[in-house]
Amino acid sequence: MSRVSSVCDVEDTPEDRYFLNNPKPESLDDLILKTSNFMNNCNKSENNDKIVLVTSGGTSVPLENNTVRFIDNFSAGTRGASSAEQFLFKGYKVIFLHREFSLQPFNRHFMRFTNVSFLDYFDSNGEIAPKYKKELVEMKRLSDLYKDQLLMLTFTSVNDYLWALRSIAILLNNRNCIFYLAAAVSDFYVPYDKLPEHKIQSRSEFQDESKKKHINESGKLVLDLDPVPKFLRDLVQTWANNSMIISFKLETDPNLLIVKAKQALENYNHQLVIGNLLDTRNREVVILSEKTADETWIRMTDEELKQTCIEELIVDNITQRHTEWINSSD
């Protein structure tokens, strides 16, 4: 734990102050231990294993310490779960840091957002229904095949996510590692010292007086949110400065997509940004690199999407770039 704590010994920036003022999750030590054990097993391999951290799903922002209400970033985790599968197929060891209950590799084919309920997969005798058996058996085979190459870790809140990201990054900091940051991270949060201990009451006279009141005289809920510090800079410059770092940029305005993606590269100096538009994210992305001004577009037709997913093409492109990037440092 001393190595993790040393990153924030000096209170210089909002990023430093965040970890001083927001307590680590109770589950963090267990997460670090699992990651360390996974890394140790990777290091025992004679194959010089490549590793990718895939972050996936949305973070929540609690409004109380004993959380009843929260603000959520919606993300099913489709991009992350699908990409994790593709990295496994490419021979990478995968650490999958995902929102609890979001989509997971292989399981995603049978989880929510389908038109089939869990019980529909079985007939009245409890056997797998014939129409689903082939896919179920194949996903079970793949899940078993890659279970030792896949570490599943979870988060719920943005605080969980940030502590986990920093801790894992310090353990993974080498050129064989990719950070594939597909999670939808909250832009604003309630700092720990502003959180009421108990459920926010609808009437002001029942509010916790030790905290700032959240219900004004008109009975309206008033939230005071701080911006989440920009930890991508810390990841690039300090925590994982030897690794390849890939961020995502989601926009709704096509006129802003390239501009904002290039701006991210300029601001944080990491290796790649994957840009996508909300309405076309499942069929079209653009990859921008720090070293070149080129824009690599990946586009798929409806017919192509029936055969495979866009994440297969994304990960194929990324892994080729990663190999070239590693070789360029030799």
C-alpha cells in the first residue's frame, strides 16, 4: 500500500487533493491483491505477455454517505465487454474493471438489453432450448478457455473507479500494457466532506445540520457538485507513463468530434483517442494518434455487422499499433 500512497504525498493539485479528501473504498485492498496475484502469474509466463486494462460501464455519484440517491452515468458496457473478448482472442491478458452488473465478456450475449429473458433459454424440462443451445455452448467454451487470462474487477461510484484506476495503473506501468478507457466517467461529484451521512429528507427541518442543507426554503433539492479532476493527465505522466493509453471521446455533434479528440491528445499527450458519435457508435469510429495527424476511420455496413462487431476491427487496429509502439522503443 505504501507505493500507492506515495503518489499523493504532496498536496499540489486538485488531483492530489482528491485522494487526500475522499476515502479509499473498503474493497480497494482486495482489488490490489487480486491484481498483484494476476500480474505475478503473468510475469511467470515465458511469453512476455501483453496485458490490457479495459474499463467499462458508467460511474455513479452518491448524494449521501449511506447512499439511497445517486446520479448515474448511463452505460451498458457494450463497448468494453465486446472489446475485452477481442483482446483475449488476440492473446492479451485482460483486466476488466467494470461497473457492477454491467455487461461482461461472453456473458453479455445473454444479459440485459436483449429480447430474451433468462428463463427463455430453457425448455419446460430445464434443458437448454434448442434454438439457443449452440450459442450458449460456444460462449461457455470460450469463457472456460480464457478464464485464466481474464481478471474481473468491479466498481460502482466514481470514487471506487478513481481509486481502482490509480492503484491498478501503478502495478501495470510498463510498455507491454494498454489502458483502454471505455468507461463512462462522471464529470461532477459530491466531495466526501459535503455528503450528508443519511438519506436526504424532503423537508428541511429533518436535514442533518452538520452538513450543508440540501433542501432550500422553497422545498427544492439543491446540489453542489464539484468537477471531477482530470486524472488522465496523472495517468499519462505519472501512474502509467510507460504504458500505451487510449481514451474515448463521445460526442453528439459531428462538427465537434475531431476537434475535441485532437484537443484531448494535445492536452494529455497520450497515444490514441477513439472518437465516436452517439447515434453511430456501433458502426463507425475514428482513431487519432498523437504522432500523426491522420484520422483512421472504421466504418461497417449493416451486412458486415451481421457477421461481426465493430470492436473486432477496433482491437485489431489497436493491437497492431501496440506492437509497433513497443518495437519502436527497442
